[in-house]
Amino acid sequence: MRRIRRTDHEGFVCCLRDSEQIVGVFNLNNILKNVYMSASIGYYAFSEFSGNGFMTEGLNLVKRIAFENMSLHRLEAAIQPDNLPSKALAKRCGFEYEGIAKEYLFLNGRWCDHERWVALDSRAHSLLLGTESYGI
């Protein structure tokens, strides 16, 4: 909860409409503006609710919020290569495989490779037109 109170993070829960029971979580991490207009996205579902399309609906909604409301251009999901359900969700929601990030995260006492899955929104480019360019 402390992390999502920061300006560079946002958190979302995926809930059932009728009961409001939480079935999954989405986090936009390391939100960068200026020339980047990007964020990393992480997500997980509670296993008893998997396979019902809830996370697909939720990820598509979070993507829409990130692109339309937050004016981001790029969302990147880092997924462990053997996490087939997570990769399938990313693919269903329009993310494309970009490549391998070697030794990307330190998990369970070792550095782990991750696949980079990316969704882009070209409309964010038009928001930057007419503004002064940023120097790096």
C-alpha cells in the first residue's frame, strides 16, 4: 500500500462485479513520464479464479487506463520463461514478445532471466507533438 501512494506507482484490484471479491491484482511500477511515457506492469491472480477470463478483462482495462487516462506509450511485463499462464494472458491482451532480459530479477536466492512482453500505444506520441523536446 505504501508503494502505490507514491507518484510513480499505481495499484488496481480485479474484483467480481456481484460480490466485489478480489480475484487478482495489477501494479503499474516505475511510471516514467517525459520522453519515456512508460511503466512496468505486474499482475497475479488467485488460483481459484483462474481460467474464467477475469484477468483478461482486468488487464485490458488497466491497459486502457494506462494509455488513455495516464497517457503512457509503453507497458512492459517481465515474465519468467516457464510462466505459461502469464505469457498467455499478456499475448491475449495484445502484448508482444520483445526478447529476453538476462538475470533480470533476483528471486529465491538467484538471478532469473525474464521475457519482456510489451504493449505500445502510438497515440501517446501525438500528445508530445508541439511540446518542447526533452534533452537527455
